[in-house]
Amino acid sequence: MQDFVLRFVFFCFAAGVAVAFTDGLLPNGNFELGPQPNQLTGTVIKDPHAIPEWETSGIVEYIKAGQKQKDMILVVPEGSFAVRLGNEASIKQRVKNLEKGEHYSLTFSAARTCAQNEVLNISISPDSDVIPMQTMYSSNGWDSYAWAFKAKSSEVDILIHNPGNSEDPDCGPIIDSVAMKTIRPPKLTNKNMLKNGDFEEGPYIIPNTTWGVLIPTSMEDDDSSLPGWIVESAKAVKYLDSAHFSVPSGKHAIELIAGMESAIAQLVRTSLGRSYALAFSIGDANNTCRGSMLVDAYAGKHTIRVPYESKGNGGFKRAVLKFKAESERTRVVFRSSSYNTRSDDLSSLCGPVVDDVSLLSVRTRRLSL
């Protein structure tokens, strides 16, 4: 059967038949296929088409793991190679066979080098956004980021651009492991008035990475990498998987990593005057994030503050906010009120985990903790 599938895929490519997009790394998304020696001047790429599947612009360097830059040893998170973007440099790849009107989430890993105010401009025409890299959340210097978009056609150009103007030519963000995933809009059920309350639908997590995926702030839930939810705060939230973190329920959860600067929200239809119960879990991710944690949960004007004393080795507790709806739409918000750092390095921000969120009318359902 496996041989048949391989022969079928080969036939489709040979005959020019479109093969639907598949979640995962983009072709050569980890840059393991690189330039020929004659296409390089030191580490700088001379030919814009030297990296298979990619087009480069400006000063783009081909970086090898363990390469020394002044007094710093460069680390590559996955595989042996990555690229570094100089001032106004970019990498681009055309992705085909998308479904027009479908939502997708781009995931990539990035490391800041020496410039403190590095940012990345992500563009998939006609949409674009700037992702700040001033705050790094992983102790190894690498973070993974997610960015969502709606496909306007079956082919899109993905552009990652460094708009920086550092005076040091050795500065500039390093990029690796570029991947994509189809985002399926969650449907409402009679068991939960919230969409994606268990956070099982979210961005692609790159295999062999152990630091989760940052979802930057977004004021639109239509193009969110966390469908149903809006990251409506100054800083990102982190999407976790149960393979590398302690998760209260299922395979995924959200970590509020930047105190009051990271929050998620969802607007839900309610009936004026009806009683509801918002139930949820909070805990820690088993990532050495220890100490006193506080989560504020809001349902319109109603709020509850839930403390959690973390030992940094996993665990969670349940909480409930009961309220009467004061309008036909109620905004549900979760925000951390404490700033925490990991005890193993005392610098990486971390925070409480939120999971298994449900909203039910207490007149028609019995609430179970």
C-alpha cells in the first residue's frame, strides 16, 4: 500500500497534477539544502536562487550550527543550517495548491543576535505584520512564532523580511524551520458556548522543538492562529503541547507568559439576564516556572481572581466564575496578574497555564468541575 501511495504521488508530480497542501515544514523549510560553494562569499549568499525552494534578497547569510561570530557560538535549533537576514534582507517562497478562502498559520523559528530592537516583517500579500523580537522567552535564545492569514488565491508568496538598520553587519535575526498548517475554524457544540475552549486547534508545532509556539497579539479572531480567540495584549501568549509540557487536558494549552501584558479573549453570544458559569483550569507547565501565580478571568463586568502556587513540576486546579449576562454579547478574558520567571535561568518569562475552558447556561446544564 505504501509503495502504491509513493508511486501515485510521483505520478501526480510528473503529470503536473496539483497535490493539495500538506501541514508541516515547507519544502526545504529547514534550509538543510544549501548553496553550492561557488554561490557563497564566505557565508554571504551571492545568487538569489542559491537555496533550493527559496529566493533571497539583500545580504542573507547561510549559517552552520557551531559557527563562531566574534565571541558567540551560533546555535541552530533544528538540523545543521539556518539563514541570517541582514539589514533590509528577506527570504521568499511561493506556496502552491492552497484552498482559496481557507485559513492557514505560518510557524517559524527565529533567534535574535546582537541588535536589541530586532523585528521581523511577515508578508503574505495583501496582508503583512511586524513581529517584535525584543523579548526572548526561551533560555536557548530561540523562539517559534505563529502568524495566521486567509489565502486570497491558491498560490501565495511567503516573505520574511528584516527591516532593521543595524550599524553592525554581523547583526540580524537568524531564521529556521518554516512550516505551515491549515487552521480549521472550530464549531460550536451544545457542550460549550465557547469556540476552541480546549485549545486543541492551533498553530503547527515544529517537531523536536521544546519551547512551544508564540502567538503574537492580534485584534482579529478571523485570522488568529488560535481560532476562536484573540490575543489582545501587548505581548504574546505561548501555545504548548503535551509532548513537552504539563497540560491539564488534551494535547494543548495556553501559557500566559508575560503577566498583565499577555491575555486572550473571546466574544460570545449570551442572553440578557440569564445565568452562566465559566469553568476553566489553571496550572503550571512543568517548565520550572515556580512561585505564586494569579489568573484574572472576566466575563463582561464580572471577574474572579484565582491564585495558584506553582512548584514548577506540573499540576492544575479548577475554578468557576458564575455571572448573569448583562448584554447579548459577553467578552470572556483570561489575563495573568503575576510576573514569573523560570527558576533554572531566572530570566526567561513564564506564567500560568490556562486550559479546558467552558461556558454553560446553569439553567440548562449541571456544571461539572
